[in-house]
Amino acid sequence: MWRTRAAAPCVICRSLANSSYGIKRKSPLQNLHLVSRSIHHPYYPSSKLQRPPLRISIQLFSSLNRLPLRKTKLLNVKYGYPFHRNFWLATLASRLLKLRYLILGSAVGGGYTAKKTYDQWKDMMPDLDEYKWIVPDFIWELDEHIDFEKLIKALPDADDLAKLLPDFDKIGESFTSLKGFFSPGYNLVSEVIGASDLLLLLGSPGETAFRATDQGYDNDKQYKKVSDKEKVDQLQEELLRTQLKYQRMLERLEKENKELRKLVLQRDDKGIHQRKLKKSLIDMYSEVLDILSDYDASYNTQDHLPRVVVVGDQSAGKTSVLEMIAQARIFPRGSGEMMTRSPVKVTLSEGPHHVALFKDSSREFDLTKEEDLAALRNEIEIRMRNSVKEGCTVSTETISLSVKGPGLQRMVLVDLPGVISTVTSGMAPDTKETIFSISKAYMQNPNAIILCIQDGSVDAERSIVTDLVSQMDPQGKRTIFVLTKVDLAEKNVASPSRIQQIIEGKLFPMKALGYFAVVTGKGNSSESIESIKEYEEEFFQNSKLLKTCMLKAHQVTTKNLSLAVSDCFWKMVRESVEQQADAFKATRFNLETEWKNNYPRLRELDRNELFEKAKNEILDEVISLTQVTPKHWEEILQKTLWERVSTHVIENIYLPAAQTMNSGTFNTTVDIKLKQWTDKQLPNKAVEVAWETLQEEFSRFMTEQKGKEHDDIFDKLKQAVKEESIKRHKWNERAEDSLRVIQHNALEDRSISDKQQWDAAIHFMEETLQSRLKDTESVIEDMVGPDWKKRWLYWIGRTKEQNIRNETKNELEKLIKCNEEHAAYLANDEVTTVRKNLEARGITVDPCLIKDTWHQIYRRYFLKTALNHCNLCRRGFYYYQRHFVDSELECNDIVLFWRIQRMLAITANTLRQQLTNTEVRRLEKNVKEVLEDFAEDNEKKVKLLTGKRVQLAEDLKKVREIQEKLEAFIEALHQEK
């Protein structure tokens, strides 16, 4: 009976051994060995027959690193032991006590090691308090909008839920006996398992012994020793896996947060929230930098507000790093050639959509579409090419670009042209010096963050930018070093420790705040940002540099670089922005004081405001043209037109016709010549006169000073507007054809209606002939010299040539006195007679000189004769009405001048109508267009509106704007903080 009761525990132990009861294989401690000794059972016979051995082979794992260790086979486990009837209790007690001592000693000895390991792991965990901003604000405000107490009250009570569950008490009663039956063996096995777990967790750093027992052999032991190096490697691999695990968790959380923020921003854009969205901090800061860029360019200075300045050798990967931070391939790409030819300021900010836009353009480029990306790259390349002046390779003009997207780190970066060591063909000779000066100008800013890019695939000794950066920031207080192309460096560099020296700052003669290693692709320009990120993560996950602790996990990937640069940027902004605001406040006070002392009675009008004022004055002056009286227009037009055509009328029409012998020939000659003149020259001359008259009147109104209101600061602008408007104005071409018909009809009319018109024609003819006679007398005086009165009064003598011409004049006057009806031209024999008479008196004369002198002498004689004839014709109107019948008096020349006078009056009236009805309005339109073009051309305004007053007002406006925006930015910065 006793044997029967003793057999029950044996069955229980066998079931526990076969089913591995009590081992939780899905727990974090997987596949643990059972470190215990077999339990002897007294009922077994003492025979030597043994049951078949049960071999249990379990793979060992570490709970710290989860890496497979060497496999170990347990000793054979026997089902039976020799029968010890009297000592099994003592043996069992001694062995259990020995096991407890071992557990107690291990616990005491490894307590310190466990605490130290826990502290190390705690220090390695990142501080997530700094990333609370990732969670949207509305999450923290949910309790304000949702009443959780009402929700809790609405939930069912625990008693109601318990009624729905099955009755576990009744079910448990059936297992009560089994629970009591299995509890001794279960507690013992659990105790042994816990001891083995503690041995694994708290084992000494030197060696860890794993012991297994055999039920048939009590004293047989096996030890497996693991070296320190293998343990360190396992811990490092486990640490790397853990870091990558947390990195993936962080990326997943950031991705979810990005989607949430995107939804929130989209809801705000649609106006679902009633609160008004303000400009983001980075957008406000970027506006300040844009204004300061123009201000600095005016004075050739550099402000001290923080920026992230990206510098590096050519083809070192500057642009690729910037594209990874911006998460878009936005820059032009080329193989080995200079692509960045001017500074590019990129403002990164957060937004619901991934877009980019220029400062001076409203077009948005969708960075998720390849066609928009290509258009953006092309636009940047065109802007760079246009900014480069002729004969140069690079430009100092900054291109401002804003990139928005979900999850982007807020900062302002400036991509500079790559530093070169040699000027190649096709480059300007000063390209190298220009790039150095541009880089130094940006890095000299004591608050600029210098992002130094170094190519890891080339020898460190070939670096140029590191020396330049060390000169600008010798202490490395604002420099972040980035080693690119680490994948190529790991393949090509023979000594990996060289990369470690670079990252630790021991190889280059420069210091930095931080050192980073990144991979920006495989060199394929068509790679997407996502593929580059995957390649970078895969590379560092498998990289020996990271496994061997040459690189630390926080020093790799562009993600960590972007976070570090953003943190440094905003830290520098918070430290320096208030100081810069105070500096501009002092500058504003100085400028305002200077204005009050120099211009106390003038308003502070900047260049744009002065231009608007000048624009209004010019438009008022153009409108004044419509107020000119018709009489004034016609008088000016008639007078100017006659001055233009009088020479042709006298020389080519009147004088040739007057040489004829009778009135019929005179009229015929006049009609023919007038017709030719009207068809070819007269309409064109009239249009020219009208256009010039309009210009003169317009200029008179533009340049006329209006007393105290006149401001000479507008003179250059008004002159430029006048010249450009006149240049653009074109007279109506159809007006010339209609004017020709009107003039031809006017000249065909010969009927003088009354005596008043007759007298007016005689007066017009006398004035014309007298002016011509006066001009002729002046020409003759210049030819022969002063007469005897002037010689005696002014002591002026004649030259030898003048004496010759005077003698020739006297001979020709004798010839006219002999024949008062002489023709207009000298015959050859008459020229010979005059020459011989002069030679007889010892004067040698050239025949050409005789003819020239004769032309002026005869012209004077003819004009005097025509004036005498005008006096005779004053009483000839009666004979004119009778067509000069039975009269020797002929006044056809009076009729000719009446026809000319009437044609001038009709032409002036026609031109006046065209001017007032058409051309003045067209000129006004041209002036408005010119003013609009000038308003859009800042360079033109700067050139035309100059002076100390303008510059002072312009500076005062910019400084005020900068100060106001800085103060608004500082206030928003404090609110966010």
C-alpha cells in the first residue's frame, strides 16, 4: 500500500519532465535550460535494468542580447536511481540548501552589477521630453472639449460586466484537487527555473557556468565558458538592435504624428477652426532675412542674424545633404561640374502639403510630382544663369526659396557655391577668389551655423574647406561637420580607424560642435528620397563601423543630422535675436534724429512714396495739355509750319515763278510746283511739325516750375518719363493721307473774297520778304565785311578775301544798274567782263566767287523790287476782282501768298483737332504705361530718384520694418517657449 502511494509522485514527475511543464516558452526568456538535479524515488528496485534515456537538447539564448550561443547537450536523464531507502531525505535537503546558498550568493554579488547595468541602459535611452511638440496641441486639449466623467458614467458597472462572464468559481472547483496535487512539484520546478534565470542574468563578468545533471550520475558536471570578447560582441549587437528598434519606433511615431499634423493643418486651411492661423515662426524669421538681404546689399554689409551656412568642396555632396533635409530633389544636378553658381537661401517650414515657392513668385511647385520638380530645378537654373553677370562665373545675388511640408525641421539654410582649388577653362579668372569671398562673407557672421560638408570617399589631405572653416571658427563653437559618402569610404579606405578619427575630430585641424556621417545615395540622379533613406538605413544597420563602435548611433543618418542642425539653429536664434533687435532700435533712433535735424518740415517719404507723388504730378501735367486753347494750338502750329516750309516756298516756288515774263507762265509754274510739293513733302512736314509741337508743349508743362511746390528731386524722373513716352509714341499714319487731300484742296482755291483777306495776304508777303531781305543783308555783310561806319566806330577791318568780295560786289551792282530787268543768272561773257575789270585794278578773282556774290546781290535786288511791288498792289484788289482787265498792274504773287497763308491756317486747324482729340490721349496712355514700367523696375527708380533725402528716408523705412518684424518674431518666440 505504501508503494502504491509512492508511485503517484513518480508519474507526476515523468509528466512534468516530458511536457516541460512550468516553462513559459513565449516569455522574454526563451528556451532556458533546466538547471537542477533529479529527484530520487524510493520505490524503484535496485536492479541494474534501466529504462531508455530521455535526451533533452535545448538551444541557449541570452535574455540581454537574444543572440544564439553554442549549443549544449544535457547529460542523459535517467528515469530511476539506485534505491536508497534510508538517506534520500537527507540527500535532498543538503542539495536544496546548497542550491539556495548559490542563489543567495549570486544575488548579493550581482546586485551591484544589475544596478549598474540598469543605470547604463537608462542613460542610453533618449530624452523624449524634448519631442513633446511632435504631438499636436489639440491632443493635450482634449480634456477641455470632451467630458470624460460623462463617458465614465455612461460605461456599465463592474457588476453588470460580471454577470455576462461565466462562473469561474465553479470551473475552478474541478481543478482544486489537481492544484493541491501538483503544487509541491510545481513549486520545486519553478524554484529551480528561477535560480537558473538569475544565474544567467546575474552571472559574473568573467565566466558563467552552466551545469546540467544526469539522473543516473550524481557527480558528473559539465561547464561551458564564454570569453569576455564574445560577451562584449553579443552585448554590442543587442545594443545596436535595441537602438534600431527604438529608431523604428520613433520613425513610426513621427510618421503618425506627421499625418495627424497634416490633417490638422488641412482643417485649418479649410477654415473649420474659427481661430485665425498666424504665420509660423520660421516664415516670420525668413521675411526678416529677406529684408535684411536687401538692406545689406545697399550698404555692402552683413547682418548678424543666424543662418545655417552650407559650405564644402565642389562635388562633396552639399546639395544632396540639403535635399535630404528638405526631403525633395529640388536642385539642378550635374556630373562633376559647378551647378551652384549663386547663394540659394532655403527656408524650411512645416505645412500640410510638400510644396516650394520663390519669394518673388506666387507659383507653388508640388514636390510630390516629378514634372513640378523638373520645372523647379529648371527655374532655379535659369535664375542662377540670369544672376551671373557677363564675364563672371558665380554671382553674389541670393535666390530665396521656401519649402513647406509635413515633418520638415524649421530652419533657414544657405547653399553656397562649392570651394574649388583650380580655375578651369570657361571660368572667369577670379572665380576662385569670388567663391572664397562669398563663403567668408556668410561665415563671418558670428551667429551663423556652419555646416561643413566633407567628401568621405576622397583623401582627407585634399580638403580645402576645412582650412577655411577653421579660420572662420577656430574654436568650433558654431560648426557642424558632416562626412558624406561613407558607404564609398568604408569600401575604399584601407584603415577604418581613419574614418573614426575624422568623426572624433582628431584628423582635421578644425573643431566642431558635432560630427555626423551620412549617405546620400548611390550616385544615381534619378533616385528618390525614400530609396535613399532606405539605402542609408540598411547600410548603417549592416556597417562594421557601427558594429565595432567606431561610429555612434546618434552620429549617423541625415535624420539625426537634421534634428541636430535644427536644435543648434533655434538655440542660436534665441540667444542672438534680441541683441540684434536692440542694435536696429539704436540705428532707427539715429536715423530719425538725423531726419528731424535736416528736414524738419518734410514728411518721411521713401522712394516708393516719392515715386507715387511724382507719378500724380506727371499725370496732372499730361492732363493739362487738354486745357490748352485751340487758338494757342493753331498759332503755334501755323508759325512753326511756316518756319519749316518758307525756304522751300521762296526758293523753289516763288523765285523761279517770278522770273517768268508774264502772268500765265507765273501761274502755271506755281500750280505745278505746288502740286509736286503737296504730293511729296508738305503732309509729312506738317505731321512732323505737329508732333514736335506736342513734344514742346509736353516738355514745357513737365519742366515748368510751380513756385514753392516744385521739388527738384523729381526732375530726373520727369525727364526720363518724357523721353520714354515720346520714344514710344507714334503718330497715326492715316492722318497724313487725309491731310494731303485737305492741303491740295486749299492750295487749289484762288478766290479772295474780301479786301481784308487781300490786305492780310499783302502783310504776310511783306513780312516774309522783309525777313528774307534781312537774312540776305546779313549774308552780304559777312561776305564783304563791315562798312565804313562800323570800321570807324568799332575799329574793325576787312580781311583780304572780304576786300576781294567787296570789289566784286561793286562791279556786280554796276551791272544791275545798267540793266534793271536783268535775269537771275549771269552769262559767261558777263562773268568774263567782271573778272577782267577786276584784274585791270590788280585783283585776281575766281569765276565761282563772282557767281556766288552775284546770287546774293541779285537776291537782295529782287526782294527789294518785290517789296516795292507789294506797296503798289495795296490798291489792286479792285483790279483783282476784274481779273486785271485794262490794267498794267499784275498781283499774282499776292494771290500766291494768300493761297499759302490759307493752306497754313487750314492745316493748323486740322492738326489741332487731331492733337486734342487723339494724340494727347494716346500720349497720356503712353505716359501711364511708362510710369507702370518704372514702378516695377526698382533699379530704374533707384537711378532716377536719388539724393541724400531719398536715401535717408529709404533707410529709415527699412530699419523700422526690420525692427517691427524682429519684435513680432521675438514675441511669437516667447509665446511658443
